[in-house]
Amino acid sequence: MQQVAQRMRALQSGSLGATSILADRRGSIAVKFGLLLPILMLMAGHTVDYSMLLRDRSVLQTAADAAALAAAKQLSFADTKRENLQAVADAVVSGMVRAQSGTQIGSAIQVAVDVSDAPTEVEVTVTKPYTSPFGETFGMGTTESSARAVARIVGKPNICMLGLNPTAGRTISLEKQAQVTGQNCAVYSNSSHTIGLKSKNSAILKATFICTRGGKDGGPGNFAPDPIVDCPEFDDPLIGRPEPFFEACDLNRPTVINYDTILSPGTYCGLDINGGAVVTLRDGVYVFRDKPLIVRDGASLIGTAAGLFFTGKNAYFTFEAQSTISLEAPTDGPMAGILIFGGRSQDENLVYSILSNDARVLIGTIYLPKGELRVDATSPIADKSAYTAIVADKMRLYGGPHLVLNTNYDETDVPVPDGIKGAGQPASLTQ
């Protein structure tokens, strides 16, 4: 009995000891947690602060990017003054910050604009004070949130050739002995295709500036200078130009001419000029609806203030090899400055062809937003023109033509359409 009593006393003593130890451990954990709690709260507050700061900087960076691009595009216009860029950047940043954060821009947000040359770049820096929601609690002061963006103007002020198609391979293409010489102007291909611009064989593409949104196919001897790739897309400079008004085909007008004659403006149901006929166009707009204009067999087409407009499924032109073409765009009216205008609703598979070995006067802008302009001849084309500009969906030069695109705007009364001379050039972010 004595041994049992001793064992019971030992067990009771151990239980009391364990209880004491457990109580001590609980107290230690509480003390440690109390000591760690401010640190944990500081870490949580810092995490929230950092996330909000990153969001703030993201909003400012997006605004800075947009402001730099807008200011650069504005600067690219010939008549823009640099002192106006600050207002452009301020307006863009204000709109972007308001749209993304739902807050109004205030005096606290500072926008700085700086312009550098060679190449021309616009730098925009946006800064804004950032006050931490938890900063004062933990003794942290106000910090600054900032973003910086630099946009570079790409190109020169005059357009001599612009390929509009955004996806096609060979949007601008030269093959065999073809040559294009752009005098004081730029050549652009909007195609993002890996071969958006092509100059192969013995072909040569020369201009002040050559740029393609996608890639190029051709060696150093095929381009002068070497094209810049991955350029930004160039907006159609004539997209806002309204199409000329036209009526139904006039069945009283001729559709085939093989004798010398003078034509008046109006809507034609196609026209085939052949047999050596010399056809002179009076001043005005000539609409070819649903059927083509063809000049062939030694015939000539002459106009000193005539605009040609093509509309409908099968309306296009072909100036064949044995033809003489001498055309100048109107100086006023709906086609002022535009020599040839293809309707925007036309089939993109239409082919307009300049094959003439005597088409040396083509003064004005050739605008074909749909279809393909095909050039193939053995003699120079447009070389005696004061200026010629081409804006087309696609352009293909074969054989041995030498297409000369001058920009001697002061040598003619034919006006240059807005967006061709001193055009606002594309801009791309560099930083």
C-alpha cells in the first residue's frame, strides 16, 4: 500500500510540473507575438503601399507613353511650333490619368516636355507626389512617383510612295530591272508581313527615306538607303478625302474611240481608245463606272486639268505599251491635286496598269486605296512631272520601268493634297 501511495504522489507532482511548463510556454508565445505584431503590420502596410505605388506608376507610364507619341506626331507636322507641345502633352496626360484612375489631374502632377534633334525625339516626364496610406503611422514620408517616355519621329515630310495594305506580302515590290527614284520624299510599306517590302534581282529603290512596318527582301544594292524595318503604321493621308459625285453611265457617250477627238467631263460606261487616236480631255472629272479605261495601239490620252475616278466592279485603267499618256490633275474642284482616284468600295483584286513607254507627264497624286497598281515599261515614267505621289493598296513594278517621283511642288499649279506634302509622320516609342 505504501508503494502505491508513493506512485500516486509522483504522478500528481509530474502533472503539476507539466501544467506549469505549458503555462510558461503560452506566456512566451504571447510575448513574442506582441513583439512581432508591429513588424507584421509594417510588412503588410509596406506590401499594400508598394502595390499602390506600382499601380500609380503604371498609370503615369501609360499616360507618358501616350503623351510622347501625341507630341511627336504633332511636332512632325511642318507648321507645328515646339512651344505648343506642352499643351498637347498636358491634355493627353490629363485625359489618360482621369480615364485610368478616375481622378482629375491637378497641379500636383507635373508634365515636362523636352525635344532633341538628329534624330528628332520628344521626351515626356510625368511626376506626381505619392503619400503612403500607412506611411505616417510608421514614420514614412511622402515619396514621388514618376514615369518617362521618349518618342521618335520616323520619316521625312513628303510622301512619294505609300503602300497601304497592312498584311499582304510584297505590298511594295520591285523585280528584274525595275527602278523607283523618289526625290526628296519617303517610301513606306504598311505591311506587317515578313516581306512587306521587296526589291530583288537588279531592281533599285531609291528615296530620301525608306521604311517598312514588317520585313524586307533584298540586299544593300537593291535599296538606297537601306530600309528601316518594324516602322509604325502610316495612316492613309487621304482617308478623309470624299469621293467625287457621279451619276449613272451616260449611254450617249462613246465607249470606243479610234479617231482624234475632245471629250467632256462626265460618267463613262468604259472607254477603249485605240487606232492612233489622240483624245484630249477638257478640264474636269471623268468617272469610269463598272468598266475600264484602256489606251492602246498608238493612241494618246492628254489632259491638263483632268481627274480620273474609277468606281464599280470592273472599273480600272490600262495604259498599254504603245500608248502616250500626258495628264495633269485638276487645280480645283473635288479632285484638286488628285490625278487618279479609285473608289474605296472596289474589289481589292483589281489591277491598274501603267505599261506605257511614253507616260512621262503624270502630275498629281495617284490614289488607289483598293487594288494593285502595276507598272512595267522600258522607258522612264513620270520623269517630266513636277511632282507625282502614289498612295495605293499594293504596288508592283516588273520588267524595266524607271518610275521617277519628283517633289518640285513650286513648278506647277496643281495643288498637293493635305497629308502628302509636310505630312504628319508616324512616331514610335524608343524608351
